[in-house]
Amino acid sequence: MLPNKTTLMQRKIMFIILDGLGDRPCKEFNGLTPLQKADLPSFDLLAAKGMIGRHYPLGPGIPPGSDTAQLSMLGYDIRTEYPGRGYFEALGWGLKVENGDVVFRANFGTVEREGKNLIVKDRRAGRISGKDAESVASAVAEMDLLNGEVKAFLRHTLEHRGILILKGLDLKPEVTDVDPHEVGYPVLEPQPLTPSPSAKKTALALKEFVLKSYKILKDLEVNIERERSGLLPANIVLPRGAASKLLIPSFKEKWGLESAAIAVGPLYRGIAKSMGMRLLEVEGATGMPNSNFRGKIEVGLSALDSGFDFVFVHIKATDVASHMKDPKLKVEILERIDGALEPILDLPEDYLLLLTGDHSTPCSLGKHSGDPVPLMISGKDIPRDDAGRFDELRCIKGGLGTVLGRDIMRLVLNYSNRALEYGLKPKPEEIPYIPRLSQLVPLSIS
Amino acid sequence: MLPNKTTLMQRKIMFIILDGLGDRPCKEFNGLTPLQKADLPSFDLLAAKGMIGRHYPLGPGIPPGSDTAQLSMLGYDIRTEYPGRGYFEALGWGLKVENGDVVFRANFGTVEREGKNLIVKDRRAGRISGKDAESVASAVAEMDLLNGEVKAFLRHTLEHRGILILKGLDLKPEVTDVDPHEVGYPVLEPQPLTPSPSAKKTALALKEFVLKSYKILKDLEVNIERERSGLLPANIVLPRGAASKLLIPSFKEKWGLESAAIAVGPLYRGIAKSMGMRLLEVEGATGMPNSNFRGKIEVGLSALDSGFDFVFVHIKATDVASHMKDPKLKVEILERIDGALEPILDLPEDYLLLLTGDHSTPCSLGKHSGDPVPLMISGKDIPRDDAGRFDELRCIKGGLGTVLGRDIMRLVLNYSNRALEYGLKPKPEEIPYIPRLSQLVPLSIS
């Protein structure tokens, strides 16, 4: 019989990511950021009960994708443990990815033809959704490519988003993006990234898919209808983030923590799944500005109460407002999130809260930037700084300083009293944690 | 036809280096640094329109040379992309360096014989210049070494500075400096840095050159004249910074930016040339305290107005004052630079200014130190901190934090809206930038 308690109080961890949290001064607010403009009593109270600071998810000035940022913040090495975005998306949407498949994240977009080129007018086809999106998706759901050597499957997920899987012999995820990531740029021809015949074959198949999708979609009835109603047509599929299946160590193997995740978007669900986190469902959670933030916090709390050590709560709405270049919406969302945090304002002493973003998405840019991201660790009896308020300016001088994304799990383990002295684990380059009793092998005396 | 504009405003970058900018408290100013003592309304206004911070060019406490510092700050890896100082100096002075040559930066110095040693009294022979320097240089311009196996060529550049090229079979830049870098120390015998016969041969040739140069220069008429007039004789050549030819990726390959450089000293011109930057000339620019600072800023601005994305402006005078241990001169120079910055006080929103030093040269030391260097990024609508003033003390708490030299280009790309999301370029370990349209392959539809 092993004891259930040690003398050391190990805290349970709530790890909240507000996607795209960090921002820049907004003209609409006379130079204030959304965090500065919003009225956020809960954020401020939590900040007062802990320390604030900033993190560069990947490094100073490097704009991360949500996937590489979150992977890094959860303690994974993106150089060796990153399969590519498409794999997470597929996993998160419940699609089966087999060895040899090449998977892409894909957007429905709007292009206009100029000579021989297709110029991107909108990377999200006016955030097409519902039946329109389904009609578009079903028109390009399956395709034979390279004379039948490769098969393409496109699955619609949320709004303008989808997943493209290429199946066939000798395919490799070593190709550039078709999506130029910028409005006003031409749709790009995918290029092989290595000299291997597989990379070349994959690039050719992908090119054929994109050209065919344009041919089919440009005259599709639903698009003609949309244009008539003044909506942007979804006349192209823009794949990016080539990936293949990759098994990475589970979160429990890495950190010894029983973990659960609350997220809606396929990407975030896929990240959690790839780490073996238990996915929890929340009624009314949509991944959009109307999501049920309070429900997420409550489900997270119950998970911690019922045996999980770590719960990852992902809230997408902040990033959506930023991509829409709508700082007022971002402020509204922040204030609603602030209200949703009430149940954790008076956390018991065996809980630790981490609250941050996965990257900055300045409303003035409408896309991810390499700016630092506000960061907060809060809980009873942890060290405090004198910051008082949680915004980009105050975070400069906070007690957590400016760290890297990959430092965050170490800080979390430290303040949850779960970190083991360096050098006490087999691989010293890894970050040691205190093993659960169930993971230990007690000495047997006969 | 590709579009010229995207919706995203990409800023043009003015990158100003004030050599040796950082300093320590000066007795002459009751413990203030030159930046604190000087009246610098332009610096302060620019700081108020952006963020300040500090950088360690190579790492905390490491005193860099100007070459390694600037290379690092421009995003090059000094472990693999640094040919040695001599190569840059030669390139910058328009000398041809061939494969197999070994090139040194060389100073004319003043030594006194003590027993068998030559003790350095001045590493710059009283900053000898003009006709005196030319006479000294021509006396040691060419030499046969190692019984004619090696030929030495010395070219005078600016003031006390020159370039030494050794030509011959089997030479390698793997030798220590002859210049001890400290007054009061003996001139050093060059030592091979590797056991290779080439390193040994190079060391022997270099030793012979230095001994011969002393023999020739100690009795040279111009030196006897100088001593008579109370000036320091240039009775030795002190080579350092052994180098060989090395091709490094161009600045455009690295960052996708069309770049120009404004610099006078051969070292700085050589660095710019090695990166394929276009060198621009400025009337009255001397690399000395009397230089035409305003002209440099104006030529830089026109370059940005006429199609360059990035202009590197190097100002040497601050470092000269520090090496002369003259904080009052440094203050005067800073105030003159401050006046020269007027044309950029009201930069249009599509410009970004980076202003910093390549290293600290405290006047109290008279040489480079490993202290952090004040750093500023300024421009319309970029995030601001509440620093207000630009000096060593305020920079501690600035919003840019304390970064490394190699982070600077990423920050510059980020705040000029040119950074691309991580993972979108072939080699994920490299920092991606937004490619110019001319570098992309648009998809062609038939």
C-alpha cells in the first residue's frame, strides 16, 4: 500500500491560453491596447495574487503559428517533435492519418484572376460557413490526381477551414505552401523542399489539386449565388502546413501529469490528442466570439477536482477578433472572459493558474506577430510582484521577466511544487518532474 | 503581372549604429554616463515613440570586436560566417583577397625596447595620419619573408590603420595576434593555433615581418622627426585579426531586403560589401569626430525613398572618443548626432528606426567592454514603453528587455511587419521573412 499524501503540497494546474492575446496600440483607443482599454477586474485581481511577465513563444521577434507556439509552451521541442500543422488538424477532427499520407490544413479562399495568376483577395472567403461551406467542400471532396496515382480527400471542419489528405505511394510532406499567407499575393505553385522524387511528386499532385479546385469552384452555383448577394465566393482551396504522422511522447511521459484539454478548433484538439490529453466537451463552446467561456472554466475546475493534475483550456475568440482587425470586439471578448474567470478568483491553495496567450495577434496587423505575449502565474502563497494590472505595458516590469515559450512548463512545475532538482533524471537536458507515487518502484524487502 | 502592394504595410528600415555607444559612470560627470550627461532631445523624442532596451552583442559580459558584433546584429552566425577581421578590412579598402592569402588588420604603434622585449607605449602611434603615416607605410609596403617563400604587402588605410596581406603557398589564418591589445604589454610572438605546418609557417612569416618592420621603422627619418617634435614615432606594425577569404550569404538571401550601407572605415565597408550591400558615399564623412553626421542621415533617407528596404548607417566617432578616454568629447559628439537626427524625428509610418551601438566602450576603460548596449526601436504605431529617455539606466526597464545581438534582426523584421510565421520556410531553424514577390513562384493557370 502506497500512501496517498506526501508532506509536499503539489498544486493542480489550470493552464489557460487566450489565443492571440498580445496586441499593439490601437488607433481606435488612442494608442491603448485592447488589454489596456478593457475593464478587467478579474484579470487584475489574479495578477495581484501572483506574478506577471512576458514570453516570446519561439524567440524574440519570431511570429509563431498557434501549433508551434503551443507545442513549445507545453514543453515540446519543435525541431524534433513537430509533425506539421496538417497532422494536428486531422487528428483533432477525428480523421485517421496513416503512415505515408500527407495532410494539409486548407482554407477556402477568394481569388481573382489576373493574366495567368490568381491573386488572393481574401484568405477566408468572407469567413464562409454553414451550408455554403458544405456545398463548396462537397464539390471538391474527392479527386483523382496524377492519373489516379494519388487520391485527394478534402474534409470541411469549421467555417472557412478544412483538411486535405493526399494518399498514394511515395508522398512526402516536403513541399511549400500554396497559400501565400498575404492578401494581394498570387496563389503559389507548391515547390518541393528536397530533391527527393517523393517531394516532387507531392508538389505536382498538390498543384493539380489546387488548379482543379479552382476550375470546379469558380463556376459553382453556390459561389455565383454568393457573389449576387455581395458575398465573397470560395473559389479556391489554399492548402498549407504539409505534415505526416508523427508519434510524440505523451504529456504524462514528459511531465508525469494526468492531463485534460478543453478546446474546440481541430488544431488545438489535435495538439492535445497527440499528447494523450483527455478531451473534455463543453456545451456551447464554439471556438468563436460567442463561445461559452464560463462553461470552459467550470468544466476545467471539475476536471481538476476529479483527479486530473493539469487542464489545458484554449480560448480562440481573442485571436478571431484580432484577425478581423476588430479591437472593439476583442475588448468585448476580453471583458466576457474576465467575467468567466470569477469561479477561479478564490482558488484553493493547491491550485495554480497560468494565463497567457500563445502569441500576439495585433489588431492593427490582423495577423500573428513576433511581439512578446503577456503572461501571468497566480495562486495562493506564490511569490508576488507589484504589477497590479495585467497588460502589455505592466508586463514589461513583472516578476516573471521575459522568458521563452519553452520555459513556461518549467515555471509552472516550479510554482506547483512539482519540479525536481536538475540532474536527478536520466536525461539531464530534459526538465525533471516529481514522479507520481504510482510511477515509482518501491523497494521490496522479503 | 504581380501586384506591387499588399494590404500589409511593410516598413523601410534605417539601422543606425553608433559605435561604442554604451558607457559607464564617468568621474568627470559625477557618475553620469555620457548618454545621461548629454542634452539629447532627438534621442529622447524617438525613444518616446517606441521602445528601448539593451542588447548583449555576443552574450552577457563578452566584449566584442566591432566586426563580430555587427555581423551578429545583422543576423549572421559568427561561428560559421566570420572570416576574421582582416578580410573585411581588405574588402572594405578595395583590396583583392585571393584564396590562400592571409590578411591582417594592422596598426602603426609605438614601442620602447626593454631588454629583449618591445613594450607597447601606444597602440596607435599618437593617431598618426596624413603624410607621416604614408611615409611609414611605404617603408614597409613590400617584404620578402622566409627566403622569398612568402610575400608581404602592407597598405595604409585611415590614420594609424593598415592592412597586411601575406601571400604564399600553404598559409593559414590560424595564428595569434602580435598586437597585445594593451598598453604596457610586450609585443607578442605570433603562435600557431593548430598543429598544422601551414599555421606554423604563417606564424614564422608574420614574426619575421614584425621584426623587420621594427628594424626598418625605428630609425626611419619621419619617426626621428616626430620624436623631435614631441610626437610618438610609428616604430612598429602590430598585426591582428588573421583572416582568409570567406563567401557568406548576401543580406538579401538572408532577409529578402534590398540593402545599402553608409560607412567610412574599411572594416565597416568590408562587412557591408561582404553581404552585398550597396555602399553609398557621403561628402564630409570621415569616420572621425568631425564627420558629417547629418549628411549620413540624409543620404540614408534618400536611399530608403528610392527603393532600398534597409539602410545601415555606421557612425564611428562615439567609439573614437571612448578610446581616447574623453567623455566630454563623447558628449559633444552625441549632441551633434542628436542634431543630425532631426530629419527622422517625424518619420512617416512606413519607416522603422533602429538605433543602438555595436558594443559598449566605456571612456573610463578606453576599450570595448562586455556591458549591455542601449537599444531603441522607434516608429509610428509600434508598441511603446514608458521609458521617455534613452540612457543606460532607463534602458534597463525598457520594453525591448535585454536581448542578444542575434535577436535584433528578428525584432526589426517583426516591427517592420516583414516577419513570416515560423515553419513556412524550407529550413525551420532559420528565421523566415516575407519574400519579395520576385522571389515567389506564382501558380500559372493555362
